[in-house]
Amino acid sequence: MDLGLSGKRAVVTGGSRGIGLAIARSLASEGVDVVLAARGAEALELAAKTLSQETGRRVIGVPTDTGDDKSVRALVQRTVDELGGVDILVNAAATPWSAGKPSDFASTTDDVVRGELEIKVLGYLRTARAVAPHLVEQGWGRIINISGLGARQANSIAQTVRNVGVSALTKNLADELGPHGVNVTVVHPGLTRTERLVDRLTEQSEAEGVPVAELESRLATNSIHRLIDASEVADVVTFLASPRSVGITGDAVAVGGGAPGAVYY
């Protein structure tokens, strides 16, 4: 299937590693020129150079703090200046949720919740606000927000609130921008094999003498009994970024390998 993405231009925040990098690689492989945005300049430069060599597409790294509106506006302006416009925004810049973060009611302070909302919800809002006028003007565009299956689980107030917040943002944007040819969707990855997870399991494997494959198997409590790779999340996002996805907007797409027993509708 030709996704019709060749020649499109995308901004991917959180694009220097993990799911964001996998998405950028998948888009570039389909003929998209990509601007990667993240805070770390060194990692960005390496990622951009690597993807450009792999795919033959133009890939630019722009150091960006999505917690700062001025930085976000500069990112979008540089994208337009360098690529001549923008067609796709993928929001994937967020601090990873880790086991060490507060999860119980008593330890969930205002600052804990505020910190999660600042980057993952307000950060996504800032980038969408900066990109949307360009999409509306040309009458076509895609915005894909990467959230997480934490939106469907009550394991932590802050984690659930930030992910549900992204879903609410997505639906509001979809309804407002839909008449202008702009589709907005949210993707919920589950536990995903990324560089960060591989490094963690490798350390655990060395410490416990247990093969990484066995450790992964223990973590794979989804319906298909295996972890989803970042590249497989990227496959779904790439389709949603394409003209082929015109029938999907305002909705959440889960990419976690299935939740046993649960019925979502």
C-alpha cells in the first residue's frame, strides 16, 4: 500500500530516542523530510545524521524545550523556513514514567502533577498551537499525540491524569480542526521495547544471571504475550500520519499488544 507520504514534512518532538526516534525513522523511510526536536543537542545531531544516512531524506535536529512557548514557536518557524512548510506533527516529548515516581495519593503533591502536565499536556498544546495555522492554511495535516495506556489504568494519579489529559486535548483539537482537513489522533503505547528498556533489562540480566528474553517474557502480560517494539508503534503512527487515515480522527489507538479481559469501545 502506498501511504502517499512522499514529499511530506514532519515535526517529531522527543525525536532523538525511543518511540519518537522510531517514528521519525519510519516516516523518513516513507519519503518524509523530518525535523527532530528534543532538548539534548548532541543526541539530536547524532540521530538526525544517522536517519539521513539511512533513509536519504532531509532530517534536521532542532534543540527545543516544549516547556517554553518561545522555543516551540522557533522550532516551527525553522521547520517552515528550512522545509518550506509542515504537514505532520508527532508529539512524543515527555518525561518517561518510571517506577520511582510517586504513585500513591499521599505522595502525589501539586508539583508532581504540575510537572507531568507541563510537558506532556501543555507541551503538546504548545506545539499544536504553533503548527495548526500552517495546516489549516493548506487545508491538510495530521497531528498524532503519543500518550500511553496509563490513561486506562488507575496505578497513579499523575500518570493517569497526564495521559487522559492528552486524550482530551486530542478530541478537542480533532473536532475544531477536522473541517479544515486536519486529523488529530492519540496513540497509547503500552510497555514498549526501547533503548531505555533494553539497557535496563541488560543490567538486570547481568545482575541476576537471567537472559534478557526471559525478563521480557515476564513483562509481557498483554494478549499476545510479547513486548511491542518501538518500530511497531511507529508503523501505526506512520499510517495515522498518512492521507490513508482520513477516516480516523479524535480517537485513541492502543498499541500495546492487547489488554486481556478488558473491553474498550
